[in-house]
Amino acid sequence: MAIAHIAQTITEDPNAFRETITGEYWIIDGDVTYCDGDAGVDVPNHEAVVIAHIFSLITDALEAVGEHSIADIFHRHITDEAVIDLIAFREDLNNSLDWWVREGIVTDEAAQDIDSYIAARVAGAGIDRDMYNAAMKSGNMSSDRDHARDYGITGLKWIKVAGNNITLWDLDHTTVKNLERGLDRICEVEGVDFDRSVWDIEVKARNSKFLVGVPGIAIVSPSSILAAAQPSWHY
């Protein structure tokens, strides 16, 4: 749909764009993962999905370099619900160190800083220390949870949806197409008319930009989103 036609549609009936959703999701390459942790004990929140994803990558990378004993610890703590108990994982990892040293699986020096050892072993698979820390350093503090959640946006380039608030890394054509596809699916699940929905979008790249009141009908290209957002919020 052309930008001029979108603008005309919005101008003719601006009050039509009021439909909202209530759930929380990740949009990953256009596919949707439900992650509203408040909905139930076995439902992951945003950060839990990021942590589980990184755990899977670390597990595969450890297996690839022959670190099967360490990989097994990670694998044991990956659940079908994608909710990893990091305290239990850390206890399991620390309790294995003495045995690994005795069996020659790791050196005593490596055991003294097992995170650095593991991070170095998986670096060849493209898992840098920022990605590793996003999972391994996430704990119960709010700032820790923010770390994993933010990495999902800035590092993995996933799109976070919480109600009608969207946070994404950059407003490029691929991201917008994934956003359109994901939001259309979310609205279908929640019984909302996507074309009549309205969204507030935070773009993290280049010092952040907040785009408020973007109608669903305008989420077809970066230029149509920018044109439809409330002008006073462009900065």
C-alpha cells in the first residue's frame, strides 16, 4: 500500500486505530514466541527465552569441540518450557568442578575461572563474551534480567512485543517485514484487527527513537512507519 494511501486512510478516520493486544512476545525472523511470564509458572518471560536460546548454542558449541561433560550440564538444564533455573545450574556446574579436575577434563586453573574457560572454548562458534554473559550473568536482580532481555534486542536482533509496546534494534526493510508478519500473527491469536491496531515503537539503534501511535496499516516499510508516527516524537 502506498504511503499516500495509508496517510489518507489514517486522516479520514484517525479514531479507527485503537485496537490493542495484552500479551507479550518475541518476534524472531517473523515467527512468534509467546513469553508472558505473568500468565503462568511454566510460561517463559522475555529474558528466559533469550537465556534458553544461548544455552542451546553453548551446548552445541561445546559438543562440537569435544567438551561433552560440560555440555551435559548445560543440556540437563534446558527444559521444554524454556525456563532455566540459573541457581540450580550454577550449583550443578560448581559441584562438578572437583570431579572434572580429578578426571583431567579441565585443569585446576580452568576450574578456578570456569566461565572464562567455557567462553573461550565456544568462541569459535561465534559466541562472544557478551552473548555468553547475557545468559550466564543473568540472575534475580532486575538489572540482570534486563541484560538478557536487552541482548535479545541488540545482540540477537529479535523484536520485543509487550502489549502494544514494541522494541527493536533498527528500522530496516527486513526488520519491518518480520515485524509486520509477526504482529499480524499476534493479532490473529488475540482476535485483534491488525490494520486497526496501534503501536508505540522504540528503535534502539543510533541513540534511540520513539515512534508513537503507529497504526498497523502503516507497518509495511520504514518510510511508511516514520510517516505515520506522531511527528513530535521523532528525534
